[in-house]
Amino acid sequence: MKVHYFTSCTDLTMDRFISCSCTGELSSLVISGRPSQADLLHSWINIQYEYMDLLKDVIPQYTLSLEKDVHLLNLKLQLVPAAIDVLRIKRHDGLIKMLKSSGFNFPFNPNDYTEYEKDLQRVLRQSKTFAVELETKKLQLERLQKAGTAPTRAYYDDLLTIVSKFMGHQVREAETTVSRFAAMYRRLVEQSQKEHENEQRRNYKQRH
């Protein structure tokens, strides 16, 4: 039987890549025949270098993006209840603007006290999702930071879930090549970076 094995990210699927990465067992690279362990190791090293080249600075960028998200969510969890306490006493345009920029697009009409109070209650209810989102982001960040030395199945599961959510469909690891996955991951990070830049511009406008 002819010896044949994967040598590139363009044809290796994510399920095989993850298996090799997490276990160190390189038999997942074998397509047919019985290649030597030396040939498999050489191929795996080349695949790893290719994968890192495809992502380049993507993983550090995404880690930084998550760190910013964690900081921002912590800040929102502190500021939103404090803002509501102030707004219950008196309407403040700056605080209203801050709430709206955080996604709370309610009228906040001071001329209708009943509806105004309902809007503030809605903000408090919806802001509770920040705590859930914060814990999710912190877990993702923790796993990404740990993955620098020893990738785990949990790390790749998180990564696949994040990319699937961004793409709007389930990314099936057995049907997705490593190079294709890297391209999707890069798009996610680039989009995340744009969102952070837009948020920074909005925050700057609010302060000036």
C-alpha cells in the first residue's frame, strides 16, 4: 500500500489537527500505508509552523481583545447601578448618553415619570446579562492564556464555539480544513478589533 499522509494545513482537517495537538499522537496524519514516525514528526512540525504563520499575531490580538472586554464589562457592572441611583433622583444627559452607548436605547423621558422609572428598571434587568457575559469572557481568556504552552480539548472547543457563533453556523471540525478555520478566526479577530476601535471613538466623543 502506498504511503500517504497529510503535510499541509490546506488539506488537514481540524479534527485531526486537534487530535495531534492535544495528544501528541501523530497517527491522525496518516491517510494510507505506514509512514515512519520521523516522517510524521517532520510533517507535523511543518504543519505547526504553517498554522502559526496563518494566524501570525491573531491569537495575541484576540487575547488582548478579551482582556479589554473583561475590563469594560467590569466597569459597566459598577457604573450602571450607580448611574441608575443618580438618575432616579435627577435626569443627567451625560449618564443617559452613557447608557445609550452601552446598548440601552430607551426614551428616558423625564416628563413621564412612570415610563421613565420603567426604563430604569429595564436597564437594571438587562444589565444582569453583563455578569454572565463577563464570566464567559473570563473563562475564554483563562483558557487562551493557558493554551500558550499546552493546548487542550477544552481550548479548541471554546475556539470552535466562538468562531461558529461569529460565522452564524456550526463549524464542523471534521469538514473544515485548518487553513479555512484560520481564515475564519482571522476574520473574527479583525471584526472584534474594529468594534473596539468604534467603541473607543464613541467613548472619546462622549468625553469631549
